[in-house]
Amino acid sequence: MGILKRACLYITRKKVRTIIMFTIIMSMSLFMLAGISIRFGASEAAADIRKTISTGLVMNMGEIPGDQVFQLVPNEKGEMVRTLKVPLLTRAHLAEILDIDGVEGYYTNQGFETAYTGLKLHPGGYTSTVKEAERQVSENRPGWTEEDIASNETSAHANGFYIVNEGKWHPFFRNGALELAAGRHIEEGDRAKAVISEELAERNGLQIGDEIEAYNFELMSGERYGSAYKTEIVGIFKINFQQDLSNWTSEDQILANVIFTDSYMRYWAQSEYNTYYGRQVLGRESYDILDNITLYVEDPMMLGTVKETLMDIGSVDWSYYSFKEYDRDYKAAAGPLNKLIRLSTILAAVMAAGLAVVLSLVLAIWMRSRQQEIGILSSLGITRRGILAQIVLECCIIAVIAFVAAGVLAGPVTAMADERVSVSVNKNIGKAPYEVEINEQSGSISVNKMPSERMASGHHLTPEAAGIVFFVILVVTVISVIISCRRIIGKRPKIF
């Protein structure tokens, strides 16, 4: 009697065991098919989103000791200017970079400055602190000095100035959190220009063409020092969502109080600071170096070509820079789908591991009851490999039938599983179109676009997905049989 016939006889005669194993493998296969189908569908949906979301190339200069790349020489004003020892990226390269086919625009993160303007601001944490301090002082309660109150009062009227080259490419405008309502954006070549919010303009009766004066100030005392930074309002923006504020959100971290200005402010702020504290004043030319830049590329498929063209620019030593894909907007928009991908992958992996454990335990128990059968087969001259092959074949036949049954039921079960998982993943969708994050170290803020609609994975069972699951099922089944049988099959016939 051949191996196949013996395997089929055992399956048909041991109906209870066959049904139990069939049920175990079919259940696990069903969940694995559901997990893999959801994962494939979510991956395809995420890929479609990536095609419609802003993409780009981010270049960041590595952390290198300044004396390796810069040297200081005085300019005609007596200021010290950083000149390059090595060819790095500067503003002089912008025109050449923007001429690269596929590049739409650029953004450089030049940080922000907090400066006192004396304007009426959307109240935040410092305003609350000042009110509380004044109340406690009026009640003759100790703990507040005049310097403390003055410091908080100054900060309560200090705006966050975000420095940009081309305002329209700033991420806040790029992702739609902010929108120009009147006037124009900050443009390359501007000097002392500003774009403010509608609320700030309304609170202070400001309009395009008016001037704002800003001052540096000492944090501990609130003392203002140096000359004023006088900037002309050239644009007004509106905020397209309601920022969630806490009792500790400072005034310069509130979008309504943000002012966008050009790179001249960086030179002014650093010069005033260094002069006040008796430090070396750097010339404006020192700020022409670009240590970071994000290039927006119109087609994700062109990223590789754009990078290659950049690397061909011989006047820049690109070994000082690292490259990565700009994907902040994509991560925010496809967040639920990517979470769905992770959860479905975990589901499939857990089911595969569970199948291996359960099958190994069940088969280990059953093998003990087959000792006599195995001993008889051995006495008939059937080798250890032959006996193992029969048991493997039995389990694989059941696994194939169970997998086919699981494939029939996979459609409705996958739809149900996808619905349940999607509800959990998408539970926060639509609550807020944007999320404001505050950098605890620098105090700057970032605005991330959040999905506004429930993300559908568009699950479907593909031949590729089914093939992966089938292969995993067979491998797990074979390994489980080998683990369960390795001790029993090796025993001598005489012990039975």
C-alpha cells in the first residue's frame, strides 16, 4: 500500500481528528487571508494617496565643526563674515536648482524668532500668568517680584516671527492650514516685510501697508534692548481650523499671533543679540548658507531624476549632505491606512504563530495514540522517513482542503474584519483637520494635516496574497508535524 493510499485511509477513518484539524487550519487560514487581503488593499490605497500628495526631496547638512568648513573674515562694516573653506549650498545655487525639471519650489527651515511688538495678541499662557500674578499681589500674597511680572508681561505681547524665503511654499500654507486672504506672500529678495493673521490685524486695526515694530528682549527681566525691527505688512492670512490651546500655550506658539517675515530678520535679531551681550557680530552675508532645503517635486516618480541632477552640480560638495524624501503630508494623510497595514500584518503574523503552536500541541497529543500504528509500520519495513512522509501528507491534504474552504469564506469575513479594524483606526478621523505640535526644545510649532475622511482600504484577495498564505500554511503544517513526531517515530517497535 502506497503512502498516498495510507494517508487517505487514515483521514477518512479518523473523522473526528480530521474535522478538528480541518477546523483549526481553516480558521487560522481565514484570519490570515483576511489580514493579508486588508494589508494588500491598504498598501494600494496608500500608494494612490502618495501620488496625489505633495512630495519632495529634503537635504540636510550634517553636524560638522564650524572650523572645518568656515573661516571668519571682516567685511567693509567691520563685521565678521563666515566664508566657506569647502563648497556648500548657498542662495547663489537657488536659481540653478529651481531650473531642474520637475522642481516646483523650495522651502528652507530658518526657524523663528520671538520678539516684543506690544500688539494686542490672542491671549495665551503668559497673559494668564500676568493676571494671576496681579491678583495675588493685590491680595498681598508673596511669591511674585516686579521683575517676574515684567518678564511675563513682555512675553504676553511677543509674537513668533517665522522666517521664510518664499512664503507660499511654507508647510503651513502648502498643506492648507493657512491661506492668504489679502496682499501677497513673502518673496525671495524681500527686506523687512511681514504677513500677519486676520485676527492680529483686526485686534490692532492693522492693514496692508502698515508697519510693525519689534524688539529683542531679555527673557528673565523682560527688558527690551537694541534698535527696532521695522517691518511692513504686505499680506494677511486666514487660519482654516481652530487651534486647540491649553492653559500653558504661550502667545508666540498661537497661530493667530504668528508673523511671517523674510530672512533679514535673522540678521537683525542675531546682530542685536550679539551686540547686547558683547559677542562677535556676523555680517549678513554669513546667513546665505543653506544648511537645509526641501525641494517640492511635481511627480513622485521624478525624485530619483531630480536627485541625480542635483548631484551633478559640481559647485557643491554633496558629501556634507544627507537626502531623504519629504513625506510629512503623506504620513498625515495616509496615517490611518499605514496603521491598518501594521495591524493587519500583526494579525496575519499572530495567526501563523498561533497555528504553529496549536498544531504542534494537538499533533503531539495525537502522536502518542499512534505509537502502536507507527511501531507496526516500522516492523513492516517502512522507514522512519516513510512514516514521517505519510503523516506530513495527511496533514497537508487536510490543510489544502481547509485552505480552499477558507478561500471561499474569505470575502465576507475579510469585509467584516476590515470594517471592525477600520472603525478602530478611523475613530479620530474628522475631529480636527489639522494638528499643532510644539517642539519643546525650540518652542517652534508645526501644523500637520490630518485625514478628514474615513480611509477605506479597498481590500481584495489577490492571487499573490492567496499564494503567500497558502505557502505559509503548508510550511507551518510541515514544521508542526516534524516537531510533534520527532520523538515518537524514533522509538523501536519492541516497546509497543
